[in-house]
Amino acid sequence: MKYVDTSQVQNKMGPRLLLNKLAKSLFFLSTIFGLIVLVILMYRVLSQGVEWIDWQFITGKLSTMAENAGVMGPLLGTFWLMFVVAPVTLFLGVGTAIYLEEYAKKNRLQSLIQTNISNLAGVPSIVFGLLGLTVFVKGMNLGNIVLAGGLTMSLLVLPIVVVASQEAIRAVPQYLREASYGMGATKWQTVKRVVLPASLPGILTGSILALSRAIGETAPLVVLGIPALIIPFPDNIFDKFTVMPLQIYYWTIDSALVDEYANLAAAAIVILLLLLFAMNSIAVIIRNKFQKRL
């Protein structure tokens, strides 16, 4: 019978245990630091903006007078922008992911397409703004309307949806597909009735993150020349518009001249955060509902 020298084992385990404690402490401090920054930011925004939020501010039009300004125009513009971005992004993103994972042959072309899609997810947003300006605003002569802005933002978040959807589809066990084929189902029937329902929670998670980014982006819309002036409320996707992040951006710049605009920007940030929380909460509820069915 061979005896183990416990002192040698302890000498080998000592550095590993120390490294584990250091890593745990580092991760804990990182989490605490992020929470502290978030709390400070939320306190600053809420303390500065809550007093300016009332019914007139929510339903009013933009105005050169800070005390009369409202955000109904940017709110409607954000709604119409998402009305374009959501269906275009989901249809093209999920469709691309299904083709690449279920139908495309695993060759160099597929690998090249996959690599380019992954790289596009890291391209700066202003580059997509330049693309939208060239293709939609000037090339298709749409001008700075909701449709042009929505298509540009769709290009921005499309790679995120494609990559997230691919990961969700890839995570579906292969035996589910084989069982479906064994029952006589076709390729499309297997994708429609087996793969998509099983991968839907992951697809929704990626879509939530993508749409949240689209709501908060400003740079592409600045490049498109989206105005932040006193404009009529948009009624459809062919009207000119502005959005909440863009209005916050211009109010922040104007606060250097008029202090009250900083309060307007803080109040608009609170409303934008509430809008994001509401949208994400609804999406999470839908995702959890589908998870329970599986």
C-alpha cells in the first residue's frame, strides 16, 4: 500500500488556493465597483430629472423654452424606429442563422461568411451611419425619414441577432433532429416544429439585447442628419423624426449655455430607462413563458 505525503500535497495546493482567493476577491471588487458606479449614476439622474417629469413634459412638443419642452415627439420617433427595426432585424437575422446552421454546407464559403458576420458585430456604429447615409438617404433618395433610420439601425444590430440565433440553434441537441427525421419529417418541418421552438428562448435573449442597443444608439442617426428641432409628431415611417437618445444628446450640449437643459436631459434619460426596462421585462416574460413550455 502506497502512502501519500500530505505535506507535499499541501505545498502544491497552497499556491492554487491562494490564486483562487485572489481571483474571487478581484471578481467581487469588480462587481462592487460596477454597482457603485451604477448607483451614483442613477442617483445623479434621478435627483436631477425626476422633478421635471410631469404630464406636460411627457405629452408636450419640443420647445426652445426649457420650461415648456416635452418629449412626445422623440418618444413617438423611437416607437416608429423600433416598428421598422424589430421585424426587419428578426426576420433577416433569424433567417440567416437558420440557413447558416441548418442548410449551408460547411465549407470555406460558409466559414468566410461566418467570420465576416462576427466581425461586423464589432464595427463602430458610426460606420453603419455612413453606410445608411450612402445607401438609404442618398442612394435610394429616402431622406432622413423613419424608414431610412430604421433600416440603418437594422444593419447595425443585425450581426448581433445572427450570432445569438446561431448559438441558440447550435445548442439544440442533435438527437431531437434525428428523432424528427425518424418520424418522417422533412428538413423544414424539423426546423419549424423542433429546432425553432427549442432555440426560441436564446433567440429572444439576443434579440432583446440587439433592440436595446438600437434604442440607445445616437451616432448613426447623427450621420443621417436626423434633426433635433421643433418638428411635427411623426405619424408613419415616411415622416421625419427624432429619437430619445438624440434629443438627450442635443440637450446635453445645450446645457453648456442654459443650465435647465441639463435637467431636461436627465428627465429624458429617466423616461428612456423606464422604456428600456418595460421592453426588456415584457421580452423576458415572453422568453420565460416559452421556456416553461419546453
